[in-house]
Amino acid sequence: MKKIKLLPRSVIFYKLYLCNILITVVFICLIAVVCSTFSSRLILDNLIDFNEGMIETKSKALDERINQLDNTINLMLEDENVFRFVMSGEDYYERPTALLKIIRHFQNVCSNSDLVEGVCLVDQERGIALTEKTKLDVSDEYLQKISKGQNAFVVQETDEGKKLELIKHFEPVSNERDVYVILTINENIFVDNLLDGNLPRVVQFYLLTEQEEIITSKGIGEIVPEIKKELIQQTDSTQEMEFQDEKLVLYKQKSQISDISFVAVQNYTYLLNEADAVKRVIIVASIVMILIATVIIYLSSRYLYRPLKQLGYKLSRMAAKKQEEDMNNEYKLIENVLNELQSEREYAIPSVVRDSMEKLLTGPFDEERFDHLKSLLGQDMKYGRFILVVVECEAVEYRGEVLRSFDNLIRNCREIEGFFAGMTAIQYAGIFNTCLDYDLMIQKIEKLKEGLEQKEILITCCVSREFRNRENMSLVYSEALSTLEKKFFKGNHKLIYEAPSSEPEKAEPYSREMEKRLIKYVVEGKREKAFETIQTLTENLSNRAADIQYTRFVYLQLCSNLVRNVQELGGHLPKNYTERYIFNAIFSQKSILLLKQLAEEIVDTCTKCFERKEKTLSSNVEKAIAFIQINYMNDLSLEDVANAVFLSSGYLSIIFKEETGYTVLEYITCVRMNKAKELVLKTPALRVKDIAEQLGYNNVQSFIRYFKKYYGVTPMAYRKEER
């Protein structure tokens, strides 16, 4: 094989490539070290959590067995002879006959409990001990030894070896007599299933007594002194330890009902070793794969790219010389590949159709592009009428089904030809050429939509107006997109089209009179009337299908003015009912129905401000209310009301607000406005000036301003509306 000489530019490239390889190797090594370290720590933490839960479970099982022993002791003491022996100091219960009954009772206790091998009842005052076999004299030395381990587990040295005993202390007569019950425990049965772990290589369990004795699964034994010392001194439930190049985790949990502790030792050195092994495997495997890839890329760059490079030189020479030469093998190969791709052009049809339609619909009409689509899809497009269809389907997984349905409409209906393609992930567009009337075309599309709905595929479909001049295609498409926005008024998953209408232009859907009525209904607590006003506004805007931003602005103006009037009248609205909150809430809604629900929530909240809740009022507040209702026509102040009930103005203001929900001045205004409404409606002969004077308003304009804030209209307008 001929050796290829590397150009200086190629040498620089290969040097940079080798530097990148070295950086990649170092980076992979760092990642392997960090990942192995963190993964081993994560696994260890999970093991610690698992072991802590297992130890807690085993500790509960240990306490249950200690409770069994405690129940055995209680069963011993419940016997009449034992009870009288313990409680009484009479010599009768020390006679052989009585003692024999006690000993037989002890024998029954031992035979009925697998945990108990022997029983001993020690009376320190008498200096005797009763076992399941005989009566013994107890020396002071033995009693002193027992006293140190009272109510606890102890390990006693006997002729047969070490025995585990549970000692429970009683004082039948306080500070005068000491009685001990000593149970000799069968260690094998006592620790059965408690000290056996599922993973003996990972964690080992032990019991630790207050005398620093260790009980293993094989009975009383020993462990490494250093570990034992660390367990005795351990205060936390979990503690890590290093011992002779080994990593250990020590667990300790004290029994809730005795002085014995449940301890465990976990060796996680193997975990670190395995993590190091995995780290080495990752590093070695990564380096090997990088080296193999490097060799492949090097060979490809030097030998496989050579024919293509030669082809490029030949083509450049051919273009320069303008000579007609026979094609060499490389060029024929490229030509054959291109011909093969051309024969498989159906794989590229969807993207070609989408791109061509996008240019036809959004730019100037291109006759050549239109003809190319006709030939590509085999459509004649010979009819005189054109209709554009824009479809939205939010369920992306049904994209293929939507495309197939409209393609079938074109393929199966002789009167319809056209192109249909997906423009975005959720939006589709179709150019339809038909001889059908507009209404028949709508029926076809509506039937197609119903078929998709039966398959639980919901679409929003917009049909444009009919047009004949293809030059207007982009304009009609813009109109169709604008019409699609009417789903804001009509709702999602609807068929939207420009239906001919002979109805006259409807009146303006919103007016100041509607706003005044709404404020009036809210102040009067007429919630249903206020909701009806919101419903009427929504229906008017939906029927007109006006601009979306204008519709939102109408709701913004209505809700903002309502909240402002309620706050001026002393209504206490939530703190978030600010102009910015209302603006953001309204302009974030996606449909007019959601706008209606938001407006109803605001109306409901405002109405509650004027609903007085029945409360039990204190005598001072009742006196203040009575004084206001009698003297509301006078120029009252907070100090006047406070002096009338013999309270300070500050104190009255606080209790009045807490019990009624109004300040004193707000309540005075409320009483005056209620009386004003009564005078306006029931005494039509009275002028506004006369009513203002009767209510204590020296300024008529001030009275009219308060009345308008309270009821939304002036007194005279209110009188006319209620007639």
C-alpha cells in the first residue's frame, strides 16, 4: 500500500485530536473516581438505614421476650404461698410443707416456659433463697453481689459455666425488706432469631449487659476487646470505626425495659474494595474503547476518505477545463447513490409537503411550487373553489391518525382534492380544492371530526371562507388563524367557520350602566343578581366574538372598578386583591368561560364583605349601636359614641371592629345609607337635598357621592331604576 504523506495542516489536526483523547481519558478517570466514591457512600448510607431499621425491629422483639420473662415472674408471685411468703414475716411460711409447695410451683413455672431454666427467690432479710429444687442459705457476700445487679441481666459463674440471669428487685415493705427474683435463662432460646443476620458477612449482632458481658448467637462469649470497649463507650445509635485496616459501623440500641443493649458490628471494607474494583474496570474499559475508536477514526481519515478527496480534485479540474470527460468510478458511485435516494423519495415527501405548504401559506403565491406539490401528490386541483382548513390537536400521540383521516377525505371523495400536512407539533393545515358548496364541505369536515371523536381524538378545526383566486392564499390563511382564536369564545375542540349571518349588528356588550348595576347588587348582597349580570356580559361578548385582548380588558375594567368601590366602602378584601393581581389573573386566562369563573369568584368575595354575620355582641357594643341608630342624623364622631357608652375611643374602636366587622364610622355610614335608600324609594316627594338634611349631611354633594359609592348610582337614578 502506498504511503500517504500528511500535510502540515493534518499533522496539527492529529496533535489536537491526541490532546483531546488525553483530556477525555483524564476526565473519565476523574468521573470514575468521583462516581465510585459517592456510589459506595450512598450504598453504605442505605445499608446503615436498613440495618438501623432491622436493629429497631429486633430490639422490639427483644423487649417482647423480656416481657415474657417479666410475665413469668408475675406468675410466680401470684401464687398464694409465694405471695404470703414474700409479704409476711410469719415463721409458718418457712416450714417444710409451705416451702415444698413453693418449690413445686417454681418447678411448674420452669416447665411451662422454654426461656426459663431455673428460678430463685431470695429474701435478703431472712437470708434464705428458694430455688426450684431446694432451700438455700444465702451469705451476705452473695446478697451484696446480687444487689449490684438488681432489675438487670447479669452473667453468673457456676460450676457448669457461665449462666445468663435476669434479676428483678421488689420491696414488699418499703425500706425494710428486699426480695429478689432470679431467673436463669436458656441463652440459646432467648437469642434464637435475634442474633442471626441475613448477611452474616456484612453485620453481626450481639447483646451487651450492664456488666459488660457479651452474648452471641452461640451463647455467652467474647468479641475483639477494642470493639467491645468502643461499644461500651458508644452513646450514639450509629458510629463508624477503623480497626486494623478495616472499616466498621457500630450500632447500639438500649432496651426500653431493662439494662441490656442490642449491639451490632458491620464490616463494610468489602464494599470499598468492590467499589475500587468497579472503578478500575470503568477506567480500563473507557481507555480501551477510546483507543479502539481512535484507531478506527485514524484509519478512516487516512484511507477511507481518500477516494472522496480525489473525486473533489477531479471535479474541480473538470469545472476549470470545461472538458467533457468520461466519469470515473468514484463519480459514478456517487451518481448511483443519488439515483437510489431519488427512487426512495417517498421518505422525504412529508417534509417536502410541509415546507412547500408553509411557503405557499405564509408568503407570496409561487405557481411553480404549487405545481410541484400537484405532481408530487398526484392531485389535479382542477376545481374552481379553494378552502383552507387549520386544525389543532393537543394530543401529539394522535398526529398520525389526524393526518390519515384528512388524507382519506381527499383520497375517497371525488369532489375534493388537496394537500394536508402537519405544520407544527400540534397544528395542521390543508389546502382543499372542491366543487362542493361551502355548506356541504362543512358537513364533510364535521363528519370527519365526529369520527375522530369516537376514537377519543379531540381536535379544534377552523374552516376558512371560500376563495377562487390562489393569489389570496396567504391572506386567507392569516384570516383562518385569526378565526381559530375564536376558540377563546367558542371553546376548545369545536368546528369554527365563517357562517353567513343576516342579523343586525348587536349593541355594545358592555356599558357603565351594567357596571353600576353590578356594584349595586354586590353592596345589597344580591349575589344571584350579580351573577346574572356577569352571565349576560359573557353571552354578549361570546356572541360578538370580539378581539380577545378587548374582552380581557372589559373584564379587567369591571373587576377593578368593583374591587375599588368595595374597598372605598370599607369592605375588607383579601390582601392579594391588588390591581396587579387582577391584571395578571385576567390576562392569563385561556377562555372566556375561565374569565367568567374568575369574575364570579371576585363578585362572591366582594359580596361577603357586606353580609353581616350574626354574632353575640357585648353590652357596650349594643349600647353603641343603639346610640348610633337613634342619633345617626346628627354629626357623629367616634368620640361622641365613646362618650355615650362611657368608654375610651380607642377601646371602643377595637371591640366594635372585632364584634361587628365595621369601624364605628363605617357603621354610621351604613345606617345612613340604609335609611337613605328607604327615603329615596318610599318618599318620592322628598328632594335629594331634603333627604341629605334628614340624614345629617350638611353638604348635598357629599351625600350624593357616598350614595353613589354605596349603590353605584345617584339617588335619583336609583329611584328611577326601582320604579
